[in-house]
Amino acid sequence: MTTTAYEPNMVLVNETFDVVGTRPIRHDGADKVTGRALYGADFDTAGLLHGKILRSPHAHARIKSIDTSKAEALPGVLAIVTAKDLPTTKAGVIVDFGEGNMELKYLRDNILASDKALYKGHAIAAVAASSPHVAEEAAALIDVQYEVLEPVLTAPEGMKEGAPLVHEDLKTEELGEKTDKSSNLASHFRHTKGDLDQGFQEADIVVEREFNTVTVHQGYIEPHPATALWNQDGRLHIWCSTQGAFVVRDSCAQILDIPVSQIRVVPMEIGGGFGGKINVYLEPVAALLSKKTGHAVKIVMSRADCFEGTGPTPGSYVKVKIGAKNDGTITAAHAYLAYEAGAYPGSPVGAGGMCVFSAYDIDNVVIDGYDVVVNKPKTAAYRAPGAPNAAFATEQVVDELANKLGMDPIDLRLKNAAKEGTRRADGPVFPRIGCVEVLEAMKSHPHYSAPLEGPNRGRGVSIGFWFNIGLASSCSISVNDDGTINLVEGSTDIGGTRASIAMQAAEVLGIAAEDVRPSVADTDSVGYTAVTGGSRTTFATGWAAYEAAQDVKRQMIERAATVWEVDADSVEFDKGAFKSKTDPELSMSFKDLAGRLSSTGGPIVGRAAVNPQGAGGSFAGNIVDVEVDPETGKVEVLRFTAVQDVGKAIHPSYVEGQMQGGSAQGIGWALNEEYYMGEQGQMTNTSLLDYRMPTSLDLPMIDTVIVEVANPGHPFGVRGVGEANIIPPTPAIANAIHSATGLRLERLPMNPGAVTEAGWKQRK
Amino acid sequence: MPTVYIPSLMQSLTGGKQTVQVEGSTVRQVVEALEQSYPGMRARLVDSGRIKPNISVAIDGEVTTLGMLQKVGENSEVHFLPAIGGGSHNRHGG
């Protein structure tokens, strides 16, 4: 097996750049560190009212009646809304948001329940009042009569014959074909490749295990805020915290049944999202309250509201079976994935199915995926949604195969690693990818060969894949006469994308990153731009900035030609200067020419709208050392190395931040985090004191290794970097625990209780 | 001719064939050609003239947002896949 010598960052991109790959201070840095940046909860305006949402105390209940009379009589209360204030919805109407679809009835019912409460925390009614305290008091006075029903809380429970039905009219769909039977199983898919039975017959060793993961939350630090003003001219203005202002606009248009042109969404600064701030929850409710009162209405969630009333990532049941020859060649793999969708169809099981075996080149594969509705909040995206659940299973089974074959676990992965030309089980063939390079960087890293001394300590590795996306992005650039540019884009900035987008424009125009003034615009002020999600923003909106800068460059070349009274074809742009191809005396810097725009024809504005494909997948791997307390079962992470193929790191500091952030969330998911559910479906740990996210005291220094296998599908070789890094931590830690204790943990989280229980079972 | 990979759950319509070759330079033409050779395909894939909400089309490995309008090359691979989120409008990741 060949490996490359360790380098802190493996750079396989040959081209060098002036701005791309450097580490300038982010453009929004001063506002953020001085506390001047304005977030959704900071928004204020004249006559502002405050809203509060009443939520269901039951996980599954029929709503018999809602009496709002006592609440309406409370001084300071101006309006109350329920589902009756939403437009009437016919069943079966599907709305298309461009990058996805959902049944309109489900979309509206998740905003305000119409007939049944489908999870504890489901919004039932809302109040607008003169203060948040009056609104809260009034909400408590609303009298809702329920017929409490038996809840179903896990995918396997929901799939059982005779299970309580979450939706009496839901029929299972199998790729375009619906069955006649009502069921909690919303959909089933199957990917097949080769001959699974033949593959297992060729295997010398087969490992099969079952795994369970539980519901976890994205844990963004900023709870959801939204303010709406339904103006007297009929236009609806919304100020909110979102990953996609246009998705908020389009969702509200569908939910409220008004044209998109009547809605303007202003994205405020965002305090984290991780996929959880794509769906709307508060915005339509605030809009209805504003329409009734004639005032702007602001609603801000509590932490408990976020846990119970937004979209966590699903619990799941995953069974994985893999067979291999004695030389380590994997001959067959089968996965059974059953994911909780929450109250409405649409779990990320499809993404789980795409990723479950995608790090490997396997000839014979079957992947079955099941989307199951349960009485929990409707799941939402969470950083590589669906992939960590699947990798927790696959990467432990691969580790067990390596143990039984007596092979180094990275060598086994390298022997079977996916590469350019590998056909995934779901069909597509990989273009240039960096799976092998990530594994080689892990193998040659000093961490992997460092002695691990002391009792109860172990080391684990794993790898994960995320496919990334492109989608639509828009950008415009105007040139200032001092040689700077104003860049307007539509991607909300969660992780430093103002900088990574601005740097791509700066690179094209030969100016410094600091000479770009990037701003995130509202939906009236920039072309359609899809969500900041799917690790797409630096890739796609960066591409839009690249194209807008090219547009500026073309126009500037024409101006230089005007100044020099030559043909534009004889002018070129090189290293920040416009030059004549024929006369070396004719040269002008970008700044000099910018200062002459008004006298040569007026302002220059470049623009671009893109919808690129070729996002290129990203692979991430971890090496983890742990120590397990044999008495308490507590797992301490001693050392953690995160390796990821990022294509080209536009701003390496923010790439490292993404890698560390994803790793930290993965460690929390691995060791502590869970919705601790009561038997009737009540989450019992709805504060961050009890929902145990890791703090800095729980985490080691997370070392990062940036691998750069340029994405041929992007002008600068970018691959999205935001998500793949959360996939490997849970199995890497599980494998490390096995290395330390011999225990194979088959459920998340691997908290002290789970580790201790596994120890008891082993000793029986 | 483009090669269409038939999902396993639809192979009953193609007599068990995993791949078929049909004429067509757009997804719409490919679907019509499939319907001609394997009746029932259109109903499984298309509703009101559009690819069904819970199905994605990938051409040469790239999921398209153009649906029936997507161009298909002479040697392209066409895959019909379950839409990633199965009906959610946040299917593309976080």
C-alpha cells in the first residue's frame, strides 16, 4: 500500500492564487465581535407587538375544541389565531419550492395544527399582545380540549402491524406507486447493484449488526426569531433568522396563499442553523397576527420551543451486513435503513441511502430505505442529514471486519476505497474524488502511529461521504471609483461565506479581499438564491461572484479600450492591471480605471445568476483516541484528528472552523446528546442544562488536516466543506471505545449508562 | 442512445431489465420512449406533465432541477431516483 508523507495540509491543487487560499479578516468581523450585528431578536419598530405560541402538551391527540374567550378578554391582548385563520387546504396538493416539495396540508398543519396534534410542542394557537409577558399569560388562558391518542415514537414501532396511525390517510409510496393501505410507512426505496446473494457467497467472512440512533437537535445558539408586518398596502414584510430568505418567501406565499411578489423577506444575522433554519415555523404565524392587528408582531422562541417545536434530526434503526474475502476485498453489502420522519413524511433516509456505502467500491449491494412517520416534531436537515445515522452502522461493521481479518482498519478501507469511476449503489458514477487521499493522509498522520499508553484507552478511525449540491445563486457587483467593489449576494452568512464569496470575486479582479464590500440582500434586492445549505454556498454563490466579476472585467476591458482608443480585443487583464497586447506602454491598474468610470461612460455593474452542477462530493475521516472509565462508563476523548477533502480551501481558517465545528457536534451526538423521551412522547430534557451538548471543557483540541483534491466542476476547485465532517465522529468514537474495552456499542448516545450496560451484557 | 437505469422497484415494468436504451434528447423524450416500450412507465414517473415530486432525475450522475426539460446526451446515463428527502422541502442538506 502506498502512502504519501505527512504534510500539515495536503495540497493537490496545482494552481496558485493571490487571494484564494489566504486568511483575511472576515468582513462582518467587527460588527460580530463588538455586538453591533443585528439579529432577529434585536429587531424593533414603532408599535411592535409580541407573540406567543400555545403548544400541544400531548404527543398525539385529536383537537376537539379551542376556546379563546378568556385569553381575548385579558387586557393587552390584540389578536389570537388558530389553524382556522390559515387558508383552507385540499389534501394532495403538492407545492414545489424549486429544490424540494411538500404536501401543502402538511406544511400548513405544521404551522398550526388543524385537526390533530401530532407531537408534543405542536403549535395550536398564537397570541399577539402588548408585551411578551401578557402574550404568555394569555396563551395559558386558551382552553383546548383534546382526545388523547396513543403515540408511536420509533420507526420500528411505527412499521408494526396494528400500530397507531399518525395520519389515517397516509399510503405507502414506492417510487411513484402508492399502495392502498393506510400506514405510518410513508415511502420505501431500494437501490441495487450486482448480485447480492452471489456477493455474500463469495465472502469468507460476513458481519451483520443492528444499530439504533435517537433524535438529536442542531443546537444552534440563537433561538428562532421572526417579526412580520402585513402592511396596509397589502405587502408582507418579514425579518427573521433563516438559511434562505427566498425559501421563507416561497413557503409563506404557499402557506398564506399570496403571491411571492407581495412578500419581502429580510434575513437578519443568523446565530447558527446547521440545516434547522430552512423550514418556517414562526413567520406565517407572525404574519397572521400582524394582519389581524395592523401592527408588526415579533415572536421569539424559547430553548424549549426550539427543541419541541422545530425540526430535529431523526432517530433511526439501521441494519448493515457486509461480506469480505480473507484478503480484505469487500464482496457484498446490504443496508436496511428505517428513519423517523417525525409528524410528516420526509426524513433524510434518501440521503442516508446515498451515503451508507459510498466510501467503498463494492460490486454487489442492496440498500432498502424506509421513511416512517412518528409522533415527534417533523424532522429537518441537520448537517449531512441522514448520513451520520448510516455511517454509525457501516463504519463499525467495517471496523469489525478489519479486526476479524487481522487487517489495519485504514488498509481495509483503502483496499476498497471509492475512486473516480466507481459506480455508487444508487447509480451515479463518481467523478474525481478524494476518498483515497483522505485515507492516505490519515494513515500517514503522526496521530495514527503515536503510541497510545495507559489502561482503558483505545483508538478508532472512520470515514464518511457527503454529496454536496449546487442550485441557484445570484450576485451583483458595482465598481466604486476608489477601486473597491460592492458585492450583493443572496446567501445568508452562517459560517464566513461573505468572506469566501468576496475572495473569489477579488481573485478575478486582482484586488484585495478587503477591497470588497459584501452584503447579504433581502428578497427584493437580489436575484433568487437557494438556501445556505447542502454545503453549496462557497461553491455556488462563490461561482456567481466569479461570473459577476468576469462580467465586470469584460466591461472594464471595454472602458480601457475606450480610454486608449483601441479595439477591446487588443486589451487584456493580467495580475490586476489592464494592458494593451501590442503596446507595453499602455497599462492601467483596476483602481486607476475605476476612478475614470464616470468620464468614460458611467457606472459599471456586473451580474450573474448560476445554477451549477458538478458540486463534487466531500470525504472526511477521523482518528480518535479515548479513555473509558471502567467504573462509570464515562468516555473521555483524548485526541481527535479531522481530515477532509475540501477541493480548494478558499479561506483555510473558515474551512478548519467548519471541520472543528462538525467534529464537535459529532462528538456531542456520539457521547451525550439525545431527546430523552417519556413513554407518552414527552421530551423530558428541554433545556441545555439537561440536553447535554459538549462544552469546551468536554472537547480536546481538534486537529485539522485539509486535503485539497481540486473539484474539476468549479473554477477554483471548491468542494463544499460544511457537512461531511459530522459523519465520521460517531463511528470513530465507537471504534475507539471497542478498541479500549472490547465493547461494540450499537446505540447512540454512548453515554456512561450505555457503556456500562454494554459491559454488563458482555459479562453475562 | 441514452442508457436508462431502471430502479429495482420499477423493473417489473421492464421484465426485470436493469438497464434499457431508448431514443431521446430530453428527459421528456426519454420518458415517452420508455412508455412506448414499457407501458406504465409514464404513470410511475410523471404527474401533470412533470416528474413526480418524490422522484429525482440524474443525468450522468448529476441530479437536475430542470426535470422533463433537461437535455440528455447521445451516450448519457439516466437515473430515476427517490427524491432525497422523500417529500420534505429541505432535502439537500444542512
